[in-house]
Amino acid sequence: MKTLLPTSTAGSLPKPSWLAQPEKLWSPWKLQNEELLEGKRDALRLSLADQQHAGIDIVSDGEQTRQHFVTTFIEHLDGVDFEKRETVRIRNRYDASVPTVVGAVSRQKPVFVEDARFLRQHTTQPIKWALPGPMTMIDTLYDAHYKSREKLAWEFAKILNEEARELEAAGVDIIQFDEPAFNVFFDEVNDWGVATLERAIEGLKCETAVHICYGYGIKANTDWKSTLGSEWRQYEESFPKLQQSSIGMISLECKNSHVPMDLIELIRGKKVMVGAIDVASNTIETPEEVAQTLRKALQFVDADKLYPCTNCGMAPLSRPIAMGKLQALSAGAEIVRRELTA
Ligand SMILES: [Zn+2]
């Protein structure tokens, strides 16, 4: 791995159109049974090849084997009934019909470990694996069993820890927990959100990360963002607690958002994945624009702790645009790398 400014993505990348309908969230699979299994693996290899071709340093599975970053993990657990659905408000933003927690939640078998092993076999580069965070998981469900968001979060944290330990054993270098809910439920983040995250990483020796963003570029998110005013200070609520936590890396959104960059100062000492690619726009950044974002971030994070990244996942984008953005990220990081070593 390049020692300086290693690039990565927040997680998801577009799927090929023969696997699922492009530019759509929760897009249903187009294949079935054995063909689906094989198709997902083929897509994973393509996604890896795209990242390598673009020069991305820390690679991922592009989330090619999951329909959705939260739902797919939950589907593999006991205690959640996907037929029994209730309408809830997700992240205080939009209504969605979600599955119901009907009993004690548990993980009978590994969810992504085989996929991680498959990715490991196909590259010697460092790999990052994303899992949903406990708070974001509970926010995507109706709970008729525990009837306590906190209790259910602790249960999910235990399950995530089991999965994370096996991912580590399969050769994953960085395990990342996606917690967009951290930008919404500030009291809970500080009461038990960060603590449940620490439970999820208990005993891990690999790198650990939390990704906190303003969401995919879908309408519900864009509408919400337009209500946030000219300065987005949400990170101010969670960063002090995270700075004190055992989480090693923090992935955040910077490009085109109204996040004041100096908020990064609040997590001094942590490794920071700086979002230098806007996933809510079809305009491909120029390498120089990426470099500008990284230079600005360097005022608040030491160069050896800066990890150029995307703002969020790119699943809803078209493949050519996502590919262009990957290349821009890579080229932009290279500009700043040269400046730093000149
Ligand atoms: Zn995100």
C-alpha cells in the first residue's frame, strides 16, 4: 500500500445491469439460485478489477453481493420477520415499510465471511469490509420484542462482533461500520451509540472504522439536506465522543457538502477518511478539485492519517460515472502525494 494518502471508497459501487437494475436502491436481483450466486461473485470480481484499474489502494467488494447495506445483513439473522411489515420513519426523514423484530435476534451462521474470503483470494491489496452499525440497524426495523432501541442495539452489537471477528480471521484489514444514523440521533449517539459500536469491535486487532454521512444521493436525502441550512454542524455532536473512543478511523463527507472542514479538528489523533467525491451528483470531479478538498483537510489532519475517500457509497450512480469518480479520486490523491513528498 502507498504509505501516503491511500485511497478507498465508502463501500458500495454500481452493479452490472445483468445482475440488478442499475441506478436504483433495493434493486431486485435478475438471476436466481446457482446463477445468482455465480453472478454475484462475477460482479465482485469486476468491481475489484474496476477499483484496481482506477488505482484505488484499499479495495472492497463494492457490496456486489448485497441488495442493501443494512437490509441484507438483517435478512440473515433470526428474530426478524420480513413478512410482517410496519411503516416507520427512517432517520426522521422518510417513511418506509420495514420488517418486524418478533423475537430474540441472533446470527446462526456467518453472513459475509465467504464473500470476504473470496475477495481475499483475489487480491493482495489491503481490503476493507463494511457492515451496518447497530444504531442504523435498529432504525431500519419495527421492534415488537425488545421495545427498546438501546437494548436492541446492544444485541446487534454482539452479533456484529461475532461477524467482525470472523471477517478479521478471513483476512479483512479494515472493518467499517456504517452509521448514518449518527448524524440524526445525537442524544442516543452519546448515551449508547458509540458504546455499542465499541462493543461491536471488541477484541479486534485489525483496523476499525465508522462511516458517518448524509446518505446516498436519493431524493429523500437531498430534500433533507436542503433543510439543514448553510453550515452542517452535525458531526460536532458525535465527534467528541468518537475522539475518546477505541474506533480507529472515521469516514466523513466533505465534498460539496456544507460541513465546515474545521470540525475534523474534533477527532484529532484519529485516522480520517475524507470524502472528496460527491456521490449525489453526476458531475465527475476533476483531479484538481479532489486535490483541493484534500489540501483543505490537511489543515486539520496529519498527512499520515489522511485517507482520501468518497462521501458515501456509489451504488445508485451509473457505472461510467462511478468509474470516472474513482479515477478522479486516485489522480487527485496522487497530485497531493507528490506535493507532500516534493
Ligand atoms: Zn454513507
